[in-house]
Amino acid sequence: MNNDQLAGSHATVSLGSVLDAVAQRVHQQFASGVHDLPQLPSQDRPQALLGFAHGARQQLLRAAALLHDTRKLPPVSQLVRPQGVLDVAATHARVLVSAADELFRAHVELRQVRQPLFNVPDALDVLSTGTYSNLPAAILDLRGPKALNKQQQQRLVNQLNHLLHSQLLKAHLPHCLELVQVTGGYAVLRCNGLYEVQLSLFQQPYPPQVEEATQEAATAAAQTAEQQQGGWGQQQQEGTKQPTTQVGAAPAAAGQGTEQADTSTPAVTEQQQPSMRWQWTLTHAVLLPGAAFQPPLRQVQLEQLLRALRQRMWYAADAAAAEAAAAEAAKEGAPLASKGTAQAD
């Protein structure tokens, strides 16, 4: 019997292997019966021997049936002949496995090349009514502020122009810069023959350095006042030989002066700077033809230059605000300390 003809979905074995397995099984059952028979009662031994004989007979009869020529039996010959039932079944099994693999591959490819699911009902709603009625209410939070009308815009521009004029009056412009005009919320400054810049104002919170500088200046002023009060106490100890009335009056005045100095010192620390300020920003710049003897800058280079200048302006404004806050705190702390010392004297 050719095993290739029987190759299919199930594994096949040779006839010799089947006979060897039958013989080994019968021998193992006989050896096990011989070993267990003396341990059985006398009335169960005949029944055990009869069961072993019947089982061995069945197995040997089946093996004898396999030993006969299977090709003489018509049903078996139809199974094992070339292009028989077994060969057809094996071919079907291979085709089914190949079809399953192709279906899996097609399913994976369809995930990547499939068409999107178009929202046809909503598209018809928009085309027919001109609106989309299924938008969620949460999208209302994404709407921007309402546009101002022309009167409100003109009023805001006028306020910004007034603010620009007031800030320019406070600023110290270099001699080479001159104000060209203030219009539309922008101030145009020009340096003759070099460049022309357009500035505007925007609100910006004070940097953290301002609060730190104010606290350091207030602490330094308080320490100076304490040192001056300590020096006055040493002078009082050295002058204990004065009349009793003067000695009694001096500590009272000193105590009053100390209390006034102590009550005035927290005024420096408790004074707070406003949280917001107006800061200049560079919106546009134009290099005049006489600014350099080289080709003009490209648009990308000009944008990079404006960005760098704008950052430097902001850094300089933060540093100036911190320095001004420290100077103001020191200026307010010094008169308070000198006032307390004078009252103590």
C-alpha cells in the first residue's frame, strides 16, 4: 500500500506497525493478568481469564482481517486506489487551507485600502438646508469673541492712540529717533537714513524679578534702620550721667520713635506693584536704502531680525522694571529709616 496515495488531513501508519501494536498490547494484557491473577479471589479468577481471552480474540480477529488483501474488497479498493476518495479528500483539504490563507490575506489588505465611511445623511442635510443641525452643544465653547462694530473699533483705536502718546511722553528717546506719526494704534519712529520701525503696546504681567528686587530693597532698608537704632541705644547708655528728667524723657521719645519706625517699615514691604503693565512691542521694521552697502535682506531674514529684536526689547523691559522697582523701594525705605532715627534723637 502506497502511503503517498493515502496522504491527506490525517496521518497514516504502515500495516506492520499496526500488527506490532496489537501484539504488544496482547502481551502486556497477558503479563498483567498473570501478575494480578494470584491476588484475586478464587471465584473471580475464571471471570478474569474469560475477559482476557475474549479481548485478545477480538484484537487478533481484527488483525487477521487486515492481513487479507484489501484490494479484493470493492469498498476498500475505492478508497485506496489512485484518484479515489482519500485522494480527493486530501485535495479538498489542501484547497480549503489555501482558501483560508487567501481570505485572511485579503482581509488584512482591505483594512488598508478600504474606502472611508462617508456621512451621506449629514451631507444631504447640509446640501438641502444649508446648515448642519447635528452639531454638539460643546462646540459653542470654541467660538471666538464677537467681532466689534466700526464704532467700537474706532473708540478702541482712539484710546490706544492716546495711550501711545502718554507713553511716548514718559519715554526718553535717543536724539537720532524722531516720531513720525501715531495712527491706527501704532507709533512710527524713524532714524534718518537708517531704518523706520512701527511700535505698539500690549499688556504684560510684571516679571518675578520685580517682586524679588522690591523685597530685597525693603529688607536692606529695614536692616539699615535697625542698625541706626542700635547705635542710638549705645549713645544713650554712654550718656547715663545726664539729669533724671532728661533720661526719662529720652527713652520715651526713643520708644515713640522706635514705634513709629516699626510701624512705618512694613509700609515698604506691604506696598505692592500693579500686576499688569504696558510694554512696547516691535510689529514692523523697514531698512532704508542708505542703511547698508549690501543687498537688501530677504523676507525670511527680516522676520528673524524682527523676532530677535522683539525678544531683546522684552528682556530689556523686564530688567528695567526690576531695577526701577528696586530703586523705588530703596528710595521709600531710606526716608522712613532716617525719619525714625531723627524722632528717636
